[in-house]
Amino acid sequence: MVSSFQPTPSRRQFLERAGLGCGSLALTSLLHQEGIVRANTSTNPLAPRPAHFAGKAKAVIWLFQTGSPSQVDTFDYKPTLQKRDGTKLAGADPKTGFFTTSGNCLGSPFKWAQHGQSGAWTSEIFPHLSQHVDDMAFIYSCYSMSNNHTPAMLEMNSGMIRQGFPSMGSWATYGLGSESDNLPGFVVMHGTKPRGADPVWSSGYLPSVYQATALDPRQAAPIANLARHPELNQVQQRSLLDALNRANAEHAAERAYDQDLAARLESFELAYRMQTAAPEAFDVAREPQHVQEAYGLNLEDSADYGKQCLIARRLVERGVRFVQVFASCPKTPGGAVADVPWDAHGDINANHRQCAQTVDQPSAALLADLKARGLLDQTLVIYGGEFGRTSDSQDSKGRDHNPNSFTTWLAGGGIKGGTQYGKSDEFGYKAVENRVNAHDIHATVLHLLGLDHEKLTYRFNGRDFRLTDVAGEIIRPILA
């Protein structure tokens, strides 16, 4: 047994230890006054946590194509549809979409070509993305439960077609925390808010600390209410925040089961730290001119979306776990409106040419930039919409919503580039082989992050919930 007895220190030892202790206290006080350190009054619920197993990806960038691109005009080439243009589409249901379709085949107005060693087909509207097909895994057999934008977007994000359930970004940060001390774990960027708006990226029943920080990079101050009050200096703000933290911590200590209290404590601290980190992260002017031009920031059509893609790269570089970019286009021809830009009810040719002009170059630049910086191997990039579009026409030149078939591609962290998975029928009308739903995509993304979708659960109202509910299969053939 080790004795707890400690000999009485000599006068010299006492003065030496006291001097060192006073110096340490003085340094801590000085750093506190400068706002460099803070009182430790709460536990950070966003602190990094170990995964279930070693994942291939550390971060996710989801390029959400709001309004739903047509699979048969982008990546799922159907020569039979081209040949049968104007003829009756066997088995067509005029009520498949949100409105009514003609039942007559509508061939794609675009030219198609194969690219890369994988020979993947792409439409002519993607001259930049077509150069990266060997980094992509195409899933041609996606389907959804709803033919309406809002429930379908909810499904793609949370697995459910109704509000109140956590989005995938919230689940990822709940499971893994964030690698960044000074930025949110989950960031959503948009121009015009997509159909469904904030509930689409909600944290649902998870603690609110896992809610996305949503922002519009077009604004001079993308994150609202972040700047310090002009009448306060840094020391004064730090002192006020510490006093607030002490009061909140005493309040929280008496309410151990209130999950939102710890989130509220951390939200104040994170906002304080973001006052310095966020402006730097969102300042794309710090990038060299050739990088800004590669993302299309010098072009009217792609400047806004390109800025979001460039910020997404800057955020994952700084440890943000999950970044979601909702595509918005400065022009929305072909019957679409601003909150669903790919929604080509009236004219697929005009709409998809314009939307592709917006997203093609920036999306490709993001892949190239991540790869050049050695980040693509650890960053999973997802691209797709909430459903597909009909193979028969609406109003002679447009396409209605189609929940029965659409294409999604993934690239980067843990993905086997140059692969094609699943099939739609010869008209691209229905997914027929290796069908994939939102639960399967979610299970696969979580797996790549090192999370077992069946073990990542949260108890709510007496039940253990998970992102994939009681379904979800990992799409293993697309994994490296």
C-alpha cells in the first residue's frame, strides 16, 4: 500500500511552488480576459465521438438538386425512348405525376455520349461533370414514396414523408459529433429556400444542438445575428457569456433530463467562437482567382451555386461534418419556379439546359478541387433530387413528377468510382433491377461514415428510433 503521507516542503520549495501556481493563475486570467479561454461550465455535445468502426469518409457534401432532374435527360440514357418518341408508352399511368401526362413517349432533346474508362453515358448538358464519371457510382434504380416535392424531400432527408423526423445531417452529427470547435457540425446552404424549407433539414426529436445551421451565402451576413454588439468589446462579451453560462449551468443541474439545456449552453459558446471562424470560412475572396473562376464565380448563371460549392469545400477542410447545398438557379424556364428549379413541367429542353448551366461547372470543380487537395478520399459527395420525371410528356414538351425511377450518383469517400448499379426499364419509367430507396442510401452513407445504421438509435417516446426506421440495406456493390 502506498502511503498518503507527504513530507512538509522546505521554505524554498514552498515559494517555488507558490510562484509557479500564481504564474499559472495569472496566465489563465490573462487568457480569459483576452477571450482565448473560457470557463468550463458545460459539456460540448458536438465533441468528436468514436464511430462504430473505421469509416472511409469523414465528411459529407450533399448537392441536392431541388425540383428533381429528369433521369432520362441527364445520366440514364434510353435509346428505346429516343426511337419511340411520340408513340404510346405501354403501361403509362397519366396520374403517376402530380398533374396529368399524355401517355406518349417524349425522347430526350439532348445528345448523349459515353465518357471515361467506365463508359458511363451523360447528356450533353454536363460537359464538365462528364469528365469525372470514373470517380462516380451511378445508381439508376432509385424510387420514392411520394410524387409531391415536400414529402419527397422530407423522405430523401429523413426517411419519412412527414415532418418531425431528424434529417441525415442531424443523425451524422449526433453519431459522430464535429471535428470543428469553431463551426457548426451541420451546415445547410440555399438561395431561395427549397419547397418544404426548414423542416427538410430539421433535427426532429434529436436534441436541437444537432439542428442544421441554415444560411444564404448571397447575403452580406450569411449567418444572421452572429456579429458582436457594437457596444461590447471582446472582454465584456466574454464576461457576460460566462455569467450566463454559470446561471444556465445551475439551472441545468436541477434538470438532468432536459436534453435541450446542454444544447442551449453550447449554442451560445459556438456562436461566440463562430464570430471569428465563420467570416473567414465564408470569405471566398481569400481563394486565388483561378480557383474562383473554376467554380464559375465569374459567370452570372453559376456564381451563386458555385460560391456554395466552394464554401462547402472550405467548410469540410475546417472540420464541418455534413454540408448540404440546395441548388437554386437565377433563371427557371420551362414551367419551374425558384424553390424547385429543376421542375420542368412545361419545357424540359429550356429548363434543363438552364439548370445544368448553373450546376455543371461548380459541381465538377468541387470534385476536382477535393481530389487535388487530397480530400476526396475522405469526403463523400452525393448528387441527386427527390424523385425523377416521367418518360411520357406533359404539355407536349415537359415532364411531370415520377417517383418510380430516378438517378443518384455518389463519389469520394469509400465509393468505387466508375460503377453503375441498378436499372430502370427501357424507357426509364420505372426502376426494375436492384431498386434503391432513401433508407438504402441512408444506410450506405452512415456505413461510409463508420456508423451502423441499425445501432445508431435515439430513444424517444419510449421507443428506439433510427434514421432507417426498420429498413435500409447497404449498397455494397458501389463500395470500394
